[in-house]
Amino acid sequence: MRTKRFSEQQIADALAELASGRDPEVVCADLQITREILDAWRSRYAGAALSTVRRLRDTETELGALKRMYAELALENERLKALLSRKR
């Protein structure tokens, strides 16, 4: 599983720098990221407080775990159905 390279605080700080008028190219160079990543952060977290960003990331993590759990249960259910249909 891929880990996040930047914390919520770093993302919020980068977006605050942009809001204060700092050149996006300088922010990208400081963080060693591409302009596309910065634009994605801006579109995703624009205007959000740090607590909101943390809550969003926690929710996304929880959603990923729930999706994996559902997939495992669905596969197990299909296996059990197949096993039951063979026994008849």
C-alpha cells in the first residue's frame, strides 16, 4: 500500500503559502513536487481548514478499509455458494 509522503499540516501550509501570494513554482520547488500535484491539492483541499483535511483523509482511509472488507466478504460468499451448489 502506498504511503502518503506529505502530512496534512504540510499540505495546509503549502496551500496557505499559495493563498498569501507566493509563486506556485517556488512552492513546488520547496516541496519537490510537480505543479499537477499542487493543483490537485488546491482543487481537493481549497478553503478547507486543517481539521477538515485530517477528517477527510481519515474518512478516505476508513472507506478504503471498508471496501477491502466488502470485497473479501463478497468473495467468501461466492465461494460458499459455489461449495453449497456442488454438494447437492
